[in-house]
Amino acid sequence: MRQQQPAKRGQMILYLTLLAVVVACMVALSMCDKPLETPGTQASGGDTLDIAIEYSPVTYYTYDDTLGGYNYDLLRLMSEKNGCPMKFHPIVTLEKAIAGLADGRYDVLVAQFPMTAGDTSRFAFTDPIYIDQQVLVQRRNSQAIHSQLDLAGDTVWVVKGSPMIQRIASLSREIGDTIYVHVDELYGPEQLMMMVSGGEIRYAVVNRSIARAMSSRLPNLDRSVAISLSQFQSWMVAKNRHGLCDSLNAWHNQMKLDTAAYLGLQRRYFGGTFPTLAR
């Protein structure tokens, strides 16, 4: 038995060495695959537009080797038609993307960010791309609420930097009671919905289009309680980029003339078509 110990010790050393190599490879792969957000990214310069685009089932997503999303596909078609190169920067944290727009790292921010009067003083917005609505996401069970009034004294989760925070503050005043808001600094709306589905949190407020897109994956969630009226969803640019805003509006209007492609995108991502939007 004693004669076998050196062999066992050697096998253990070899095992630990191989394990260390495997762990090192896993770390390296995770670092390569990790950054959906790159805070230090520099502007591309030239004619290339740097597009910060939110990672969500409606705006931008990846499935296997496929890229998709209503906003992504619409921008890609606009790029092809007008010969304007675009570089897409997937983001999860809305607050970081807004900071990148402000400091010039991004030219355009595409996210589930409803246009409000207060935000028009900070940013320039394109003409509406589509109309959406903010809804409460909760689990389907006997404790599910059916009215905004039932949120009094409860806590809802929202993404940091979202104007939904102001909307819930207004709703608190409307019902005459406090609705507490937990502002999440790490996750986007899709992740918040998963947390609700798993029972980690009770309520989240997201856009109806995202809730609908996730309904087949998270069938235990209810999205029937509206938190806001219908709101315009637009793309954001820096306040002083009026020329860029005008170009995006012109390209969008041009896309509307290609009825087959434009309405086809709407049917694919929204299950139907919506009327031409005007400001």
C-alpha cells in the first residue's frame, strides 16, 4: 500500500493541474463572452453611427447565432437603404447607456424608454417608432392584485434610470398612498420578469411589449394591470444632435413607404400592425 502512495500523490497533482487548466479556460471564455456593455467604448468616428441598443425580446436579442428585434431589424434595413454604417452596442443597464449618450460614446440610444415631458428637456427624441404601455408584472395566484389601488404600501421593482420611477411616484399621489420603488441597478426588464416568475420579487413594472413577448416563456405571469396610459416609444439622441434626429426621422418615413417590409416587421414582433404615428 505504501508503494502506491507516490503514484496516488502524482495522480492527485496531475488531477489538480488539469483542474486548474480547465478553470483557467472557463474564466478566459467567460471574459470573452461577458461584455454586453462596454463602458469604455470609444466612438467609432467617421460616418458610422454608434447605436446603444437595449437587450430585450422586442428591441434586440440573440438566439443561437441569430440576431433579431424590432428596433434592430428596422435600423438594419434603414442602414442598408441609406448606406449609413451602424455599429450596435448591446446594453442592459439603462443608466449607463444614458451616460454614454451624454458623453458622446453613443450617437443613438434605442431602449424601452417612454418619452415624457421632463425627458424632452434633456434629450432629443425621434418621431414615435411605436406606442407602448407600462404594466405590472406579477405571478398568477390567489394573491394577485387586480387594481392599481391594491399596490398601496407594496413595493415594485423597476430598472434604474427608467422614467417609470416618476410614473409610479405620480400613481402614489393619485391613489393617496405610498407605493415603494426598488430601483435595480444591475438588471433589465427581462431579468426582472424572471425574478418575479421565480418568486424572488413580487412585482415589477415593464413595458407591455416586453411582457407580451415573454409570455410564452413565463406563462405563470400576469400582465393585466396597466400602470400608465399608452405612451410614445422613440429613439433618443443628444439634445444638440438635431441633424441626426432629422435624418433618423427621414429614414423612418422612407421605410414606411416600403409597405411589405415595414408591415412585415410589425406583424412579426407585435402580432399585427399599428397605424402610422405622427407627432
